[in-house]
Amino acid sequence: MTAPTDGKMGFWMTWGLVVGTIIGAAIFTLPIALAPLGLNAVIGWFVSGIGVLCLGYALARLSRLGGEGIQANIEQEFGPTIAFITTWGFWVSYWSAQASVAIGIALALSFIGPQFGGPGLVLPVAIGCVVLLTAVNAIGVRASGSLSLMTIAIKVLPLFAIIWLFAERGTSGVAYEPFAPVPTNISTIATATALTFFAFTGFEAATAPVGKVRDAARTIPKALLGGTAFVVLLYLAAAISIQMLLPADVVAASPAPFADAMVGRWGHGVASLAAVAIAISAFGCLNGLILSTGELGYSMALRKDLPAFMARTRGANTPIVSQLVGAGLTILLLLANSSRATVSLYTFIILLSTAALIPVYAFGALAAWKSSPGTLARSVLAIALIFVAFAAYGTGVEADLWCLVLLAIGLAIRAIVRRFSSGATSPALAAAQAAPPG
């Protein structure tokens, strides 16, 4: 048995990475954007939950091919170009998602008091969190994994508290709040699905580390499926609860709906503690995103799809330069969109991040399809592919066009880097370079 001192993550750290990266700011702040959608939002949550479980199954099957990262696994089925497009979309999604999660931290803190995260402090707080957690990840993958595990218990407390309030109200005989009076239609459900889908993204984080998961062919599928199923059930219960505990217009105007729902029952002190827990939840999610962003950039740099300097590491192959590049891009995205209103900025980044993940899920499911001849397996994978198409429709034209632009930029950068490189690194050599020293 491999000793824990090998610098790799075992089952619980990998499970913690999955759960910790899914549960971030989105579940706590999305009700703001979803409240005006009425019953469409609830339907969107269910559609997303089913779709995400099918996608989790697809990536779990793909992960059985080995633990050298999603790029290596898709490369085995479709070759280096499709593998690059997939990994590039994954990478773009994660450094843009870092921006939305960092904003979520600032929004949660603003409930406690303007001195912690008022309107003028949203950007400074968000940028400060990105810088701090990039420094934590520079220590190594186990430091990041340990932080994910430590924050999970804190993350779930506000969710369970809201579910408790929902059940308590049901037994008291007090009527639940009605949904916003909005017609139910496919277009609005698609928008709700795209937004709720973002709250579930992060389950794919377990496929990002390159050679850093112990017994990856077994550990990653188990952690990915187990962690995803746990969060899907928890989210469905909590999301429906918050929409029925507060009036739709109150939720839409609140910077922290979960904390507001607790004020009437337990007072402002407990609600402030919940806001702190929500901020810590987002903090833990941001930690997982920074870890995965660094690993994805590192994987592409090993193959000379990105500049070679991004493959530089320290310690147990910690891709510190790739982490710094991801953090820098996140900060630039925050600054470039600082003129947007906070909610508008948050919604745009959510849709951009979700759109950028579409190639990851599509090619991941197709690669799993190719390696899974069984009828039952392909039935689940077919549902996953249909869901991906529906999510792409729901993200909207603006986010989809930006995603295409970013994919084109990625292909151009890859062509330039390869033109000035001596040759692309083979998957075998990449795996050898990724192996921990000793």
C-alpha cells in the first residue's frame, strides 16, 4: 500500500475535492437570479440534477482509463486536437468561475456589514481571496485537498439549516411563499437549467489532477459519483426550500437569501454566522478551482499546447506557474468587467463559465460512449449528451459566442506555441514528467 507521504490524494481527499468544488457560492447566490423565473427554476434544478448525474457517470467511466488527467484520457479516444479543445474549455471555465466564486465570497460577507464586503469592496475582497488561495495551492496538492475537507462541514451547515426551516414551516401549518407568477415554457426552463447547472459544475474537478491521485482508476470514479450524488440530493432540497421560504421579490433583492431566511427564526446573530459559513463555503470552492486550473494548464503545457514555462513546478510537481497564470486571468476578468452591476457581472460570468464547459462534457461523454459498448451504459450517456445540448441552448448566444471566440484563441495559441517548439510532448513523456519525484 502506498504511504500517504507520497504527496498524492486518496479517496477522501478526492471526494472532498469533488464536493468542495461543487459546493461554493453558487447555491447560495443563485436564488437571486432564479427567483424571478418562478416554477421554471424548480424544473431547472431537477433537469440539471439528472443531467449532472449522467455526466458524472460519463466522466467516471472515462477516468477508468487512467489517472493522468482528462486530457490524456480523451486523447486516447479522439487524438490530441480534440483533447486540447476539451482541456482548454475546461481551463477557461475554471479561471472564469474563480471570478464568480470570489464575488460570491464578497457578497456573503456584505451581509455581516459593509466594512467586510460593501459595494466598494466587492472587487478588492474578491481579488484578495484569489491571491491568498493561490498561495495556499502553491504549497502542494495535499494542502489544497486538506483545506477542501476542512471546509466541507462548514459548507453544509447553512444548507441543512434551510432544509430544517422548510420542514418546520410545513409542520407549523404556515403557508409557503408562492413562486413568482411567470409562465412555464421551454425557453425559460432552458435558462434556469443553464444557471442551475453552474451550481453543480465542479464535479469534474477530480479528472483534472495529473498523476496526483492514488490508484486513480478506482479512486476517481468512486469519489466522482459518490460526491456528485451527495451534492445533487442536498442541492435539490435546499434550493426548493429557499424559494418557498421567502417572497420572490425579497430573494431577488437580497445579497444573501439564505442568511435572510434565518433572521426571522434565529435572529441576526445566527444569520451572520450563516453568512460567514457561506463565505467559507465559497472560499473552499475557490480553493478547489485554483488547484484544478493549475493542473489543467500544466497538462496542456506538458504537451506544448501552451508555453513551456507553464509546466514549471516546485516540490511534489506543484504547477506553481500555471496557478499564477490562472489567478492572473481571473483578476483581469474581474477588473475588465468592473463596470457591470454586481448581479449582472455574476450572471455573465456564470454563463460564460458554463458555456466553456460544454466541450468538456460533450467530448467526455462521447469518449465514454466509445469505450462503453453496453446498452445500459449508452442509455445513460445518451441522456448526458441530450442534457449537454440543452445546456448549450440555455447559456444563450452571448456566452456561447464568447466561448467560441475563446476556443479559437486557444487553437491559435496552440499553433503558435507548437510552431516555435521542437515538437509536442507525447502522452507517455507527459505522464513520466508528471510523476512525483522519487
